[in-house]
Amino acid sequence: MAKRALGKAIGANRARKLVRDVGGVPDPELCAELEHVLGFKHAHEVYRLSNGRIVDISYGSGRVFESREQYRRLLAHVGEIGKRKPQHPLGKDYPDGHGFIDAVPQLAQELFSKLSVGADALNGSVASLEHIDKAARRRQGQNWLDDPTILAPIVAYVGETMRHVTVGRWQIRSWNVPDAEETDRWEPVIVGADGCEYHPFGIFKELLERGSVRARVEYDIGAWRTAQGKDV
């Protein structure tokens, strides 16, 4: 099976240095195409370098694409996923979200074997999310995360990490989409002690398109700690 064109993951600082050293300008056309595919306004910065490569920076992470065409191939693939017949990414075991919260402890434990890491690697810290990012890069993220038996344990573990830091609780959000073939829509969320919501399921667009769950969670948790007057 052909590999997906995900680009090369680098840190945001390296990405900005690359833009300065090689020379780059914002690419509003690609920014608009990204917004169209995602369906919402994004915080990503997209630059076109003088040598034709594309740099995308978001939430403390960066990715380099060899050309605009390679970047657009990724956008096209994400768009294709959005057009497929609706089916909940977390599978059919939790209709309308029923039973998912109860299953979270077991699902989170399953992640050790899914990632092939030792028990000490997944210690519930934000830093431990790097193991998920690395696994997605090794396994070509889109194909790997299309499997609900992979995605559900990851969502459970990421959510538990968020819940612990924010002293929060799990809740299920449900809604219906008029005229859709499948109207069952639900999302597990973390409601922090301050009432703010955190989305362990929604951030996986970041992993698919930008390559880092850890960076997004660090961003969200950093904002929470700042609001609480804690050290980031």
C-alpha cells in the first residue's frame, strides 16, 4: 500500500527558522483550501518557501512538504475521508456513546499493547503522548487511525490525561445531523473543574494533518494552567 504524503514533522522553532533562512511568504490560497477541508477557521500558518516547499506551523509543531502538490494531496485525502458514508470513528460498540465512559479504564490499558511500549512509558503525563505521535508517524497515521480498535484506546488515554490535569470529568455530547444517512453523532469530552471543555476526540485532526497530539494537548493544558494561575 502506498504511503500517505504527510510531510516531515519538525518543531515550530525549526520551522520558523527554516522560513527565515530559506525565505518564505504566507500562502493564503493554501490556507483557504485547508479551512475549506477542515470546515472551520484554523490557527495554522502556511508558508511557501523560495525553493517551492511548504511549511505548516500550528500548536507548537511544524511540518515541511516538498511542494504545494504534496500538501494538496494530503488535503485531498482528508477531504475524501469526510465524504465517506458516515460511520462513527470509535466503532459500533457504543451507540449514542452509551458505555464508552465505563469502558475508558479498560480501553486506556489496551494502549500499552497497541503501541508496543512498556508500562512505565504511558504514565498519564502530557509528555507520554509523544509515544502516540511517534506510533502514528511509524504506521502512517491515516490508515492506522481508521481502525476503531486503535482510535478508541488512544482517545481514552488522551482523555484521561486531560481529565487528570484539569481535575475534570467525562461527558458525552450528542447531536443529530438532519437528512444524514446516519444521524447518530456523539463525542466524548472532558469537562474541567472550571467548566471548560476539552476534546480528546476532536484533536485527532491535528494528529492526522499536523502530526502531533502532544503539541495540541500541551497548548490546551497550558491555557488551562494559565487561567488557573499555575506554572505552565
